[in-house]
Amino acid sequence: MHSLEFIPHPSFKSLFQEADAQKIWALLKERDNVIRAETAVYLNKAPVEALTPELLRLDTFSKGCNKQRTDRLKQLIGSYVRYIMEARGYDIDEERRHRLKAGTESQPSLFKTSAVYVKRIENND
């Protein structure tokens, strides 16, 4: 997965060049995290739900961070996850959006809602 080359939407171009965004991209491409994301889909869950514990380990999301910047990074994470999932043969399930459980102190949450993915059906005609 390390060979994936993400091309950001123009609205994310400057954010993508920041060190925090690059750390997040590297983290999400790690083999174990790709497996977590695919397992989440298999279990009918949103990939970001499975990736949140890893993301929250980053200083980027520590308490006291700028909310606007954090929100923007979360949008970028959604783009990253979509790119990875599509590269792995998944599509967004347009009919479903997953509302995530509210976080607790022992299991914090980063996202309120997320896209849900389904395995692309390959047509072998």
C-alpha cells in the first residue's frame, strides 16, 4: 500500500503538504491499518471507526487543538480512506451513512458520521 500516490482535491492541496497530514497519510497506508479498514467493511462498519484509535495516538488530535483545523483534517482523512478503499476494490455505499457511537473516556471518538463501503462486484464478461 505504500506505493499509493494520493492526489488531493485542490481544496486540500495546501493542507496535504503539511507534516501532520503526511503523518496521517503514512499511518493510514500501513498494512495493519488497511486490514483494519477492510475488516470494518466486512463487519458492516465504517473504516474510520476501526482507524480512530490509531489516529488518536497522533499529537495532531490531542486536547486543545484548533477545532477548525481538526475538522479540516478529518475531511482529509475521509478523502484518504476513500482513496485507499477504492484502490482495494471498494465503493461507497451511497444508500447508507453510518452514525458512529459517541465517544467515551475509555473509547474516544473522532468522527460522528462516516461513509460505509461495499466490495465492488467485478464483472468478468
